[in-house]
Amino acid sequence: MQDKIILGLLLDGDKSSYDLKKSMEASTGFFYNSSQGSIQPALKKLVQNGHVHLTEVRQGGRNKKVYSITEEGGKEFLSWAGEPIALDKPRDPALVKMFFFNYVEDSRKLELIEAYLKEIETVRSTLNMFQQMNREQLGKNQELLNNPKVKSRLDTLEFGSDYYEFLKAWYERYAQKIKEELGS
């Protein structure tokens, strides 16, 4: 999946690995983990496969590696993007941990869930901030609202916001259930 994200971001324009990392953090990073350690091997493979071209440019007295998508890489990406969407099983470490909560004291369960709720709220707040910033920017430019690329990216942002709203509500109910079991 990492290679597809890179190809998609390179369709927007040439980027260094640092630029790719920053782009991912502000976009796909909300729903797909990417680290510099996974970006580099993916880029190397994409270059070897002929899907990405590497150019070294001199910038500020230093060489900078800049990646661009090739025609073959564009075809590969568009072919993948047009394939049916496969339903994956969720890979949620919190659910795995909950599966074995019968081995954890109720008071500790509550601590863990309340800490998790704080993490959820942090991400939810960040997503809401991005949504608000986008609304303000797009309100100034109606043409952007009609741009298919902008629409699809806003849709994923909305999904993320709804997803974290769901998590927050579900874990709040779960925490309440534990409190009731504790008699609090």
C-alpha cells in the first residue's frame, strides 16, 4: 500500500522523501501509518521497477534526491485505483487488548480506556481543525470545491472525523459500563 500512496502523491508533483513524509502526515497519515523507514524501501523498489524516476538536484550547496512518477508508474497507479475495493479485517490493537481484558482488573481497564479516549480526542480534534481550515479556505474558492481531487480528499477527511466520533462514543459507553460494574 505504501507504494500506491507514494505514486498517488507523486501524481501531484515531484517530491523528495522528506516532502513525501510531510504530505503523508498531513493526509493519508490519518488512516495509514507511514514512517521514513518504510518510505525509503518503497521508493527504492519503485525506482527499480521503473515506476518512479530519481533525480539528484543541487539545492543550498547540497544534493537533494527528488522523485517523479514515470508514465509506467502512472499507469500502475491508475490501474490499482480503478480496481474493486477489498474489505479488510480491522487491525485494531485496542480490540486485541480488549479481547483479553478478562485478565485485567476492572480499575486498570478503566484507566486504559480513559487514556485511550484522550488519544482519540486528540486525533479527533486535529481532524476537526483540518476540516475547519479546509472549509474556510474552500469557502474563498468555489472552483476548488468542484475539483474532483479536492472532493475525494475531503471525503476521506470526513470519514476520518466520523470514524473517531464513533470510536469516542463507543469507548465512552464502554467506560461507563466498566464504571457501573465497579459500582462507581
